[in-house]
Amino acid sequence: MKPKKGVRLKKMWVSNAPKALLCTIFALLYSGVANAHFLWVTVDNYSPKVGETVTFRIGLGHGDEFPKSDILIPNAPFVEIVKPNGQTFTVELSPSEATKEWVGRFVVEQKGTYVIHAWFYARRQQATQTQEANQKRTEQDEWKQVIKPFSPKESEGFPVYPVGVILSPYNPEGKRPPHQGRYSHEICQIKIRDEFSEALRGIERASHLIVLYWMDRARRDVLASRTPWSDEVFGVFVTRSPSRPNPIGICVVELLERKGNTLLVKGLDAFDGTPVIDIKPFSFGIDAVVGGRRLLGDEKQSQLAGFHLVGLTLVDVEEPSTTVLRRLPSLALLVLDSFARKRVGSTVPLLAMLEGFPTNTTIYATHPDAKPAIEGKEFPIRLTTTDFGLANLKLDRTGIWLIACQQDNARTTLTFFVADSEKEGAK
């Protein structure tokens, strides 16, 4: 049955759109910090019982200082906690001036391995200065936007039917959405209209969805502008600016749950009340492209964007398990044998992945008692992965271990505890 009400694209026009959003990436206190620092997560008790409270700490420091944090991150990092069954949640963090760490707590509810995933962005000083200069120019010349109002002809329009609406905590006057929804832990809702309920049949089988929405508060007369990442002016078809001739937004979200005609998702970056125009299942084999190149230029983007720092830790509640991460960081470190990493003297297979694909890189490893094998080097252990991203780490002592790798602007660490046996815990 054809819907009675449709919306013609040519009629959806908003003249009071907000100004271009400025980047909210965290700035470090002085130049060069991110160049030599890694983010890591440590836990006060790596083997809690069901019902106990876990306290974790997020620090930033050099590999040879682990686990002592060198700098208190100016703003709270993002954090997501993955249960053994794959469900995720987040908690509030509080700063500790004494230890220069951000501290969080949660109560464990299930047996198996919990994964604590923390991340934040560190800007180079040069990038911060460029951002400040861009902000001044924004106030003066509207980002040098190329404006060209157009008058669409009646014959050029075609109907597009809103199939639902987005309910989110974001609005123009209050909390602003992130530049990329992928890194948001906010849970949003997509409410589908009753006449399209049959279109949701079987959608709960998908782990991720591609959501297309109409940015109804964006301008439609902007053809080119600067972005927060560069001084150069680019056409809007080379950017993800919301201001464009047809302000269609796209976002890959994680589907958490379906409740009738309502989808609970994570990873959206749209204002509350935004119309949804289509939903498609995300297919890794079809939609992920190996070796994709940024249109804005890798070299310039790398110079300006700073660093994406990630820290993960594994907490075994009574027994280890294989925990599924439905949202991997861009650079990920995975332990392929959860039981082997519990035993001193074992060899643990590691996997390094970049943008979801195995990558050839160097994996570093250390522990609090380690001494660098080479003067001036932070990590005493260095492993080179195969072309399939694999490496084997020999665990020669008990206690906390830190493994790390870096690729381009991404830096990732993983911490876990090694006991004398599979059953021994640590506090």
C-alpha cells in the first residue's frame, strides 16, 4: 500500500542552520606528548567474583613507566565495557590528581571475560594551533564558504517518504553530536512508522545497520567550505559536512535491540527528531574496502589529526571466556587463546588488525619489572607479525602485562594478568 504522505526533497529547506561545528578533540598540555605516550587501562582486581565491584584506572605514559601514569588527561576519555555475552554499557569516570588517572567502577554480573575499552584523541600542538586559527577565520569569513542558492524546478523533484524518526540526546542548543558517531557510546532510538513495520522483519539478525537520515536543520546552499582538519577549501562532495545540496546523513550503527517498531542503536550522530529515510544491513564483505584513501590527503590529514589512543584490558570473572567485540577500534590487538594467557610459561598467539583486517606491524610488550633490552627503548620485547597479523608472545613471569602497537596515527594497548595457573587470581 502506497503511503499517503510523502516529502519532496526540493521542498525540504532550512535557512537557520547552525554554524559549522568545530572539532572537540582533546588537546594535550604540551607539544610532543602523544608522540611518546600510550593509553592503558589497569584494574585493581583482575579476577573478581560475580557481584563484586571492579575498579579500573585509565592512564597515559611511556612504556618503560608502566603502570605509572605520566599525565592526567585533561578531559575524561570515552569508555565502553563489554560483558561476556557481548552486551555493552558505560560508567562515569572521576579524575585522580594523586595518580594522574581517570577512575571508574562497575559491578560484575556474569562469569567470563569482561573487556574494558577506553579511548581518546590527542591533538598535535600544530593541529591545535591550526584549529584555533581556523576558528578565528570562521568568525570572520564563515569558513570561506562557497554559497550558491538554487531554485529546483518542479519536474526535478521526486518523493521521499520518512520511514521513521531518530530519538537522541543531541540538539542544536544543547549537547552536540560527535563528528563521527562510531566513537559515541550514547544509546539512541530509531522509531519506525507503523505502515513500515513489515520492513523490519528479520532485522534483529543484523549486528550493524547503515542508517540514512535527512539532516533537516542543515543548509542546502553551501557547495564548498573549509573543514576543521584543513586550511584548504573543498567541495562538499569531498567532505562529510551536513551543509550540502541534499543533506543526507549516513551512519553505521550497532543494533543493540529491537522492541517492536523501535530500534535501540549505538553510534548515531544525528539531532533528536531527525527524519530517517532508509535503513540497510551493513555487510563487512561488501561495505568494507581494503586500502581506501582519504580524499583530503593522507599526509595532510596525518599531520593535522593527531593521535587516536586506545586502551583495552581483560578482566576474568571466575573463569576466562571468549568475549565478542562488536565494535573494534581502528587498530586492534586481540589474544587468540584466553586460557593460555592465564598461565606463566605459555606462549600466547596475538592478532593485530587495522580497520578490521590483519596487518603486518610490530607488537611491543612489557611488564612492571621489565628492563628495556636496548638503551633508550621503552619496550624490552618486540615482535614482528606475519602478513596475517599474527605473533606469539612468551609469558615468562606472573603479573600484569602490557602489549602495544602503533600504526600511522593509531596507538593501541592491551593489558591482562598472568597467574601461576588457570585458577589463580590476583588482587
